[in-house]
Amino acid sequence: MNNYENSKKARRIASIIYLLIMAVILGGTYLSEQQKKLTEMASKDSIQSIETPAVFSYTQVRN
């Protein structure tokens, strides 16, 4: 192989490594955002459940 073919192979390998690294970074960012949204929703639900009174049943309880 001549120098051009060797450099072409090295550039291809470098570009594939770059794409893999970018995919990991973007995937991690996406998962982090999803986790933040779920945590935010869970905290809103827990705050809302504390603020609203619990209704257990509409039937009357006989003692």
C-alpha cells in the first residue's frame, strides 16, 4: 500500500471513532434529559398529592 491508501484508511478509522464518541455523548445527553423530565414529573405528582386531600371512598362507613 502506498502512503495515500494508508492515510485514507487512518482517516476512515478516525472518522468512525469520532462518530462513535459523538453517538455516546448525544445518547447520554438524551437519556439525561429524559431522566430529568421523569424526576420533575414525579416531584410535581408528590407535591400535588400532598396538597390535595385523599378521598378513599364515596360509600359510607358503618361503625
